[in-house]
Amino acid sequence: MSAAVNAPAVALPAVALKDVRKSYGPLEVLKGVSFDVAPGEVVAIIGASGSGKSTALRCINGLESIQAGSIEVCGHHVGTQRSDAELRALRQDVGIVFQSYNLFPHLTVEQNVTLAPRRVKRIGNAAAKDLARACLAQVGLAEKADSYPEQLSGGQQQRVAIARSLAMQPKVMLFDEVTSALDPHLTGEVLRVMEKLARDGMTMITVTHEMGFARRVANRTIFMRDGLVWEVGGAEMFAAPRTPELQSFLGSEL
């Protein structure tokens, strides 16, 4: 009898949404959304305002509850029911950065970055300080550790917010329109940091209106419309959209 041949191991998705539905009262915002994100993959989500893209991101991090379907994130199950302990465990593996920086104005940059590692992961002060310096160096702000948020530009504050999420050493990073409040020069600062994270192998999902970034950096782009995944593809979808809806959207954005 010949020995059995072992099939090669297939990596599980880092993130998997299956038929996710989310409503606010009678308004159904997500109408059965399904997609996977592989470890190390960068996925951009694009679409008009109200298409459900930011809601999908918030559901992945457990900030919004879902009415149906399921979400798997780094081994964590996010269903219609979840406990506080499950949410805390999920958020240790998933970082999220928003349009607003949400930095504490009375704390220095370093203190903002070390707060969560010290309180949530119980990291000692010295180790947390070393971690903060390393994360600030990743976003090009090592020299701003002792500054206060009001002393920084908007782009620098957003980069501190990214460093703060990195300090929790997440397996997945979520970015929700992080450049929409910034002028073009400051937008470039933040996008360069995100591009470096992508090159370093971080699993990332970014909701963005920056079509150039999506086309250049994302492995795949998801176009959402009316609470549905409408079209998915690589860089080629920008040059040759398959649906008139995506063609119209890109015409208004590019």
C-alpha cells in the first residue's frame, strides 16, 4: 500500500465575511456582504457615500453588531451575539484608524501611543516606551515623542494614530477614510506610511477615496454599491470596469 500524500496546507483567511447583514432600524445598510482577505493581503474598499463600506469595516472590528451572517477575524468569531470578553480579545488582534485622530490632547505623543499597551496588555512602562519609540519610528515621527498633539500637523497626528494602533501589535489593520480630512500634501505623508506597512506584509483593509493608492498598493479592490459587493478585481478593474456602475463611479472620482 502506498503512503498517503499529504496535501499542502492552505492558509485560512485572516478575515472572512459571509452573508453579513446590518440594519439601522428599517434601513438595511449591508445586504449580504461576503469577501475574504488573505494574510498579508491589502484590500481597498471603494464606493460612494452610503454604500456600506465604512459599516462593513466597523462590523469587522466589532464596533457594530450584525443581524445575520458571520465574520471570522484571526480565529475570532464575530456573530450576531458576542460577549465583552470576546470583543476585547478581537480588538487586541485588529487595529483600526479613523478619519478623526482621537488623540488625547493632554498626553504627549509617546503617552498616547503607550496608553493601550500598558492598560490592555499590561506591558511595563519601560517596555511600553521602547515599543512606542519603535512604532513612532515606523511612521517617521521618532523625534516627536515628547510633543503634544496640538504641536503637530494633521498628517502627523494621523501618523501618531497609526503608531498607536501598531503599538497593540495587531494582525490586521483597518483604515477608515484616514486621509479624507487632510490636504493633498499631508495625505501623501499618511499614504506613504500605509504603503510601507503594506510592503512590510501587514494585512490591511482600507476604505478610501484615494483611487491612485488603491490601484497602486492594493492586491484587490472591492467596489461596494447599495450595501452589496458589486465588483472585485485587481488594478485592471480601474482601466476596464466590468459594470456600468463602477465605470460611472470611477468617472466621478478619477
